[in-house]
Amino acid sequence: GSAVSGASRHLAHGRSSPSTTIPKRLLTVEALLSDDKQRSDRVKDIKSVLDYIAGGLVLLNSLVMLAQFEVEGRILGEDIGMKDGAPWPELSVVFMAIDILFVVIFFLEWCVCE
């Protein structure tokens, strides 16, 4: 009788022991989920910053295009005989290089954010 009751107490203690390891496992899972949530939050923060940077670059690109169209319009005006010609006709090459730079930047931003 006492051996059976001792064995059942031992089994009861054995059963309680794995139940103490379950919370450790749950804590590990919770830690992993917490790490995933933190990583997800960081990714969202980085994407948010990239969105603002991309918006600023779009605005800057628009201003550069405005200046480019002004210079190109003056060059064309000079070709048709208008007195106010382009102040610096060699700027066309500079604007083309800046345009290519913006295309590369926007392509890279698209690749990162997709």
C-alpha cells in the first residue's frame, strides 16, 4: 500500500515537473513572438522613413524637372529667334545626369520596398 501511494506521489510530482517546463517553453515562444513583433515594428519604422525620403526625392525631382524644362524652353526659344536664350546651354547634360540619378534612386527604392 505504501509503495503504491509513494509511487503515485512520485508520478504526481513527475507530472507537475513537466508542467513547470511548459511555461518555460511558452516563455520561449513568447520571446520569439516578441522578437518577431519588434522586428516587424522596426521594419515598419524603416519603411515609414523610406516613404518620407522617397516623397522628398519626388518633390526634389519635380523641382529639377521644372528647372530643366525652363532651360530647354529657353534653348528652343533661341532656336526660333527669341532674344532671351538659354543662360547655360550646357546644363542639358547636367539635367540628363541628374534625371538618370533619380531613376536609379527610385528603382532601388522600389526594389527595397517591394
